[in-house]
Amino acid sequence: APAQAQIVHAGQACVVKEDNISERVYTIREGDTLVLQCLVTGHPRPQVRWTKTAGSASDKFQETSVFNETLRIERIARTQGGRYYCKAENGVGVPAIKSIRVDVQYLDEPVLTVHQTVSDVRGNFYQEKTVFLRCTVNSNPPARFIWKRGSDTLSHSQDNGVDIYEPLYTQGETKVLKLKNLRPQDYASYTCQVSVRNVCGIPDKAVTFRLTNTTAPPALKLSVNETLVVNPGENVTVQCLLTGGDPLPQLQWSHGPGPLPLGALAQGGTLSIPSVQARDSGYYNCTATNNVGNPAKKTVNLLVRSMKNATFQITPDVIKESENIQLGQDLKLSCHVDAVPQEKVTYQWFKNGKPARMSKRLLVTRNDPELPAVTSSLELIDLHFSDYGTYLCMASFPGAPVPDLSVEVNISSETVPPTISVPKGRAVVTVREGSPAQLQCEVRGKPRPPVLWSRVDKEAALLPSGLPLEETSDGKLRLERVSRDMSGTYRCQTARYNGFNVRPREAQVQLNVQSKAYSPEFYFDTPNPTRSHKLSKNYSYVLQWTQREPDAVDPVLNYRLSVRQLNQHNAMVKAIPVRRVEKGQLLEYVLTDLRVPHSYEIRLTPYTTFGAGDTASRIIHYTEHNTCHFEDEKICGYTQDLTDNFDWTRQNALTQNPKRSPNTGPPTDISGTPEGYYMFIETSRPRELGDRARLVSPLYNASAKFYCVSFFYHMYGKHIGSLNLLVRSRNKGALDTHAWSLSGNKGNVWQQAHVPINPSGPFQIIFEGVRGSGYLGDIAIDDVTLKKGECPRKQMDPNKADTETAQCVLAGPYGTPVAPEVLVCSGEDTVTWTEMQTLNEVSLQISQVCGQEHPLEKEEGLACAVCGEPEERSQELRLPSF
């Protein structure tokens, strides 16, 4: 069955509304808890994935399993608003996708900033000062602004000195109060009040600023240079000095990237870092703000001298495209360290312990464009035998207490490029889940470079360590506890540093993780799963399941089935062997000898060569009900009769044709929800008068004398034909018998019918819809129930609602009586019916015995029927119209 999904919500919603026909909007206040549930149906059980559009792209939603269909966000942020999608898929049909829009409401504290401009007027006779008070706030929905001077509310152009307007090209919501040609009365307290009109219970907020004739923006200067280079272990103090600003500015230090170092102390404008280390390098920002003008900012680039990671490379003659060291060809040795500051590093080269002397054949170059920045290279032109030896590259910071770093390279006839291979028998490594594993590659050559490990699988590009590459000096990748997701192909390759700078050599190792199988998934909507056996008081059950991800682990060899009656400890255990299990394959086993009316716990465990996998369990309840709501595409095992003229159609209010015929057919199913499904016959062209559509139930075992078929029908339209219920007996070949019939328009309502039947053996029920005289004749059915026992005693006549149903029984199908021919009323009196009696005579006899008139008129045909002895209980049944 394909996946179906529906989103329901809980949590702290302010309001949930339909924004328009197709969109649901969930409004929530920032900081509250969002709870969305994706309710899914289908088999195999669908996997659910939550995604979102709009809002922040950094919000991540991971795939969740069917056992965790709830998306819960504590303290929801504004960036988490947007459209949320629930996608449910199980590999059958197209995925089901539902969505809901989440609107996060919030109102921040407003920020009030002041900007001043001064201009000369009339040739410097006096200066004109204009002040802009800018109030900015972030909110959802948009905020309303109110400006006040003292306690008085200001309005636009209330005098020549005041303007209120909304500027262009600003982030967030902004209102500006402009004070033109500043006057003495303009020096006052100004308040900006913002409101979102109490949505989600969010109150108004306000900010106040006191404007004086000394109001001025902040100004700063630093006690050190903008670039400060220090040695590790020194104590660093930087002062940020205020040189202006009213009101008094606030000073704040920050570090990029990341927070201030541990142990750093920022007090006012002074920043102190004791015993500074290399990790403390970075940009330190001092910012002064007083909401007047722009903030003042000064930055110090702190560089703590350090060196690490000394590496070398051997590059054979590039022009000759050689990968080997050969006499008579050129050779280049390169040396690099990671340093701060990088450009201050100096390199020295030594040969056999003595400083290398430069010549025409021995050159030192710096900053080779093909190598990392600030790399020193020693080039040997036309290599001679005398050039063989040990070369050492030393990196240092002159005059600084930072230890030198050196790296050694040996050049001889034995210096050869690397090769890499996987040891014999180690190309495929198989380990059990949870155990340690070691992948190994062997590198030969001199010098031997490090080995870089990576994954070949595109879908799992990262190593178990979380890194794309991992370096090992001995060629061994060690994994502590392997899991099934670590299975796959791993690549080992030679590094291009600490060895030959040539094309990397590589090999591959396959890791197989033996893991326990995933759990089975039970198939819950098997048609008629309970089969009762009247003589032995036993019942059987068709257990059906699929296997989750069978290809992800070793093949499933068998299942261990445990069956335990509830409230008992002992369980029956049985092994069920299987052949190769494929994804989505429906497996089946018939449980027998289950005792009526007990319930049982079923546990099913897959076994592989690894051992027991994950167990799935379920409870089987004995029930005599068999109800079909037609919510599943399998429609409870009902099938279309191949011998009729056309088919029944399954639909709901969401899938029905918007151009369907008006004034016929139901608007929704019996539940009244747009998602609910029902079955109906479409009587528009090319259907013709008398065309029949038949819907056939699964085959039922007859384990009782009487059954009751209950269902809802909808027969609305001026061209309604007939709806018939037939019983197909399978005792001695197929024989269809009419059990109930109804014709004509019954109004735009769902009505219920209860039809008693007494099958003599295995049987099926058939709903037959007959097309009337025109296209306004759609007939629908829903919620069909088959139940053992009698139908309800009181029924309403569907043709005539105010007529009481006759409580009498007829010995056989009317017109073809079957011996013994006896009519039984609800009392003890009986009426014998012979073949020669007319309809009126039978009516008269029934009236005399029952004490009231129940005429068997030709149009209505109300009676009850049973075959059997007079002492058997009467059973109600509406016969077809005579």
C-alpha cells in the first residue's frame, strides 16, 4: 500500500487558521514549543522526513523513522518559521507529501539611534543643526510606531520643526523623527513606543533617549599599533581610550573568530591576556557605542609567533617528466612550515651537517608558485654523484624565543618513488558489528610518505572520524567500534609531502560489517485475517510481514516465531525457513490452533549468519468484526467483478473531479472529513441505462448460522437506479442470491442498512450498482461491516421512513417456497404457506396472526426470511421488491 500522510499539530499555538483554501497557517510566539506530527499509513511502514523552506537555510532537519513521526522544536526561533513538509515514502507508488506554514510572532526591544548634521547658513552668520532620531525594531507582524516628546505624542508636521517618516533602504522596520533647525525646546526626552497590537499576547515595548546640547558620537584611539606581534608566553595588554561621546559610550571587546581566550580579562577599555599562546592569535575589536552617530571601532591584529608541521617534498625533473631521481637530471627539494607570521620565517639549508654553499648548480628559491606560500626550495641542477647526501632544512624566527624546526631528506641511489599495495588476504576485511577493525595498506619506497585514507562511496564521503581525509604514518586505519553504516570501499593513497612530489599511488580495501538484521514490519491490513473453526473452538490467523532493508545486511536465513497467549508465560517457538528475501516482498505464515476468544503476543526475529536481528512484536486479538472503511487502496481485499459493465470508483472529497456532475453523489464520506474515502459508481457517459458495476468481497468462511451485513449508502440524484446486495455461495459452485435491494432518490444524506444473511458455506458479498435513466445517478457506499449473529431488531424502512418493518419471516425466496414452508412472527404463532396461496392471502394470514397489518405490497415488499423449523429464532431481512 502506498504511503499516505497527514500533519496534525500540538504545542503552544496562538492560533491555527486556514489562510486560504489550500494553506494551513500555524501561528506561534517565539520561544514557545512547536510540535508537529506526521501521521502516516501504508505498507511497508513509510519512512518520514521533515524538511522546510523559507526562513534560515542553516536550520537542519534529519530523517526520522516511523517510530518518531513527531517534529518538536523547543524555544522556536524566528528563523525557524516557514513551510514545513512531511514526506512519507515506502517505495510503493509516489511519496506522500503534506505541508503546513508556521508563522513565528515576535517583537524585539526597539533601538533608538541619533544622527546630527550641521550646515552653514547665510555666509557663516550662524549654523543650523538638524537631528534625526531613528527608531528600528524587528517584529512579526509589522510593528506600529508612536513617538513622544516627554508625555506628549508627536505627529507628522504638527509644527514646522518636526517630521516623521519611514526611510527607504533600511533593514527591519524603521521610523525617523526629524527635528529641523534645532530649537531650545527640542532638547528633551524622546520615547519610541512599538506595538504589534498584542498578537500572541506580546506587550508593547519602548525606548527613551535624552537629547541635550552636548550630545555627540563616540571617538576612540588605541594604545598599540593595529598589528601587534608578540612571543608566546608574554603578557599582552591593549588599551582602548575614549576621546569623545555623550552620553558616555559603552566599550566592548570581541575576538574573531570565536570568543575571547580563556583567562582574558576585558575591563572597561583595557584588554589583558596573560601568558599568550599561538591559539590566541586573531583580530581583537574594541567597539564604543552610545546610540549617537555610528559606533566607533578599533581593531588589533594580534600575531603570536609560532611554527609547526615541517614537511618536505622531492620533485624529480619536471621538464623531463621523470618520477625517478637520475644522475644528469635536475632535482628539487622543498621545505615548508606553518608559521605565524608566515612571511617572517627564514630557511637555511645544510648538506651533511654543513651549510650548503650556493653555486651555479645549487640554487635556493622562495615562494614556488606550485607550492604553498613561503616555501624554500633547493634546486640541484644536473645531478652529480657528489650531490648524494643528507640535506637538512631549518626554519627559524631570527631573534625570537621560538624553537627552530628542521626536516631531513636523504638523497642517494636508494631514494626511489613510493608504491602502495594491500597485503595478501587483506583486500576484503569482514568484522562483526561493534568489534574493532583495522584496514591496512603497505607503502614501499624511500623515503616512505604518510598514507591518506578516504572513502570511495559518494553517499558517505566522510570517514568514521567525521573527516574527509585521515593521515596515518604506518598505513593502518584503525576503527574502534564498527557499525553497519561503515561498510563500503576505502581508498589509501600516498601523500605528496614527506616523500616524492609525484602522482599519488593508491589502492582500495573493502570493509564488510556483519550486522544483525533490521526488524520485520507486520502487514496489518490483511483481508479477513481471522478464520474460526466452529467444532474445535479454534481460530487461525494469516500473519504477513516484510523485511526492512534486507540488502543492507547478510541474507536472512530464517525467522524465529514466538507465540504466547496473553496472561501466560509459556510460548510456542518455531523456526520459519525462507529463501532469499527481497525488499518489499510480502512473507506469510498461517498461525493455527489459536483458542477462541483469547489474544496472543507474536514476536518475530530474523536470523542471519551473524545471529539474531531486531525483533518485531504485535498483539493478535480475536474478533468477529470485519469492517472496511475503504481508506486503503487495497479496499480490504474487495475486487471488481470482471463480468460487469463498469467498475466502482474509490475517491474522497480531495481527489474527486472538480467538474463532476452536480446534484448527485456525496460531498464527503460518512465521517464528513475531506480525507475520508468511499466507493461510488459514476453514471455519466459512456454509461447507459441498466449498466451494472459489481464490487466483490474477499471469501469468508461460514463459521456461524447467521451473519449481519451493515453498510452506509448514499443515493442522491433524480436518475438514481438501484443498489443491490447479493450473496455468492461457494458451497457447490458459485451461486448469487439477492439479499437486499433499493431504488430511486433517497436524498443527499448517508443512511445505514442492516441485512441478515445465512450462508450455508464459504461465501462472498457483492454490491451491485445499476445505472438509472440519466447521468444524475451516482450511488455510493461506505463503512461495510460483516458481523456474526443477528442484525438489530428495529430497522427503518429506507423507502418509507415512518413504516415499521414487519417482524415476520418467510420460509424461502418469495415465489419459490422451500419446505418446510412456515411463516414465523415475533410471537409464538406461526403461519403455514403453501405454493397455492396468493400474495393477498399470505398478507391476510400475517395480519391475523401478528395482530396488525403488514401488507406485502408489490412496491415495498417488506418481510423477513429464514429457512428452518418454526422454533428457530426469527431473523429480519428486507427482500427485493416484488
